[in-house]
Amino acid sequence: MGELREARSPLISAHEVDYTLDVAGRPLNILRKVSLEVAPSEVVAIVGPSGSGKTSLLMLLAGLEQAAGGKITVNGHDLGKLGEDDLARFRRKTLGIVFQSFHLIPSLTAIDNVGLALEIARPDLSMAEVRARAAKALEAVGLGSRLDHRPTALSGGEQQRVGLARAIVAEPKLLLADEPTGNLDQKTGKAIADLMFSITRDLGTALVMITHDPLLAARADRMLTMSQGELSENLVAG
């Protein structure tokens, strides 16, 4: 019975979360009483207009911003009780993040961009093991022949594949994706989305993604809508 209860425990549990910014000396409410649960291996899409608070929620789930109220627990960690060092360790061991704008290090090759993320997450690994795992992650996203190419020698779609490989190389329990196909054409974006869904399901990784693409959002297990800092659930046609 203990194993059954553990299996049902959410990976993410956010309860009545508020997030406020100080603007010209006055508080601006970005999120209002947001509650969210995400199960292990679940895929959740968050949609809504620009400025509604979607990215702010993602930053809170990553421990990159601090809530003004409420409680966020991710993989058993109460983020509000963690200091900066513990938050950094939490991110290294638990999270992968895919950004809209890639954020690759231009002076590093594809394998070194991916390998650096793994070195940070797993300092116990030898350099040979880091490079082997980085190469395997790049092969998984179809870039086995581009290991030694720098970002400037890669197309936008290839750069996002490197970004995806970097995010999953340490096999995180949670992948956060902020408009992962937003800077790509429709065909390339679909290919990246196919890879992202396939890899996360193979790894058993939960995925929370922000998207303006209704076709991408409809592929999630659940779709949530953010509007004026409030989160509500949509039914996803199955």
C-alpha cells in the first residue's frame, strides 16, 4: 500500500500561489491563488494570452522566482523553504528546461553544450562518461552527425534539438518548456514537438509546457488556461 500511495503522489503540487512584483513602488499582482498538481510522467500544456502570467508560473516551478504566498512542492521539495544553494541543487537534480530562444553557448560545440549541463548535474561522472552520454542525447534528437558543430553552424531547428538534448541529458523528473516551438517554422516545430513528447515519455519525465500553438497544446494530457494571473483547466478532446 505504501508503494501505491507513493505512485499517486503528485510530482508538482502548487497551492494558492501568489506572485507579486514591485512596479514603481506599488505591488503588481502577477499570479492570484494559483493551484496546480502534475503527476509523474504527465504532460500538461498551459495556454493563454501574453502577459497573463504563464512564464512567471514556470519560473516559480523552477525555483527561479519566489512566491509571495502559497506553497509549491516539486518532487518532495518545498521550494519556499530552500535557500539559494539548495535551490541550485534541486534544479540540477530534478529539472530540465527548454527555452524558446535556445540559449546555447556560442563558443561551445553541440556536444560541449550538452556535456556542460551534465557536468553540472552529475559532477560524479568522468569526462569520458559525460561525453558519451552527451553524444547519446544528441543522437536521440537526430544530431549524431553534428556533435562538433557550434550553434552558428546549426539551423534554428537544430539548435533547438541541442537545447532539448541538453535539457534531457541528465534524465530529469520534470521538463519545463517555454514556447519550445515559438521560434520555428511549422514543419520544424512539429518535428521538435514529436521529439519532445517521445523522449519525455520514454524517460517517464513529466512535462509542463507553455505554448500558443493549439495543436501542440491539444496533444497534452491536460490543458490549462492562464488569464489575468488565474489558472483554470480545459477539457482536452481525447
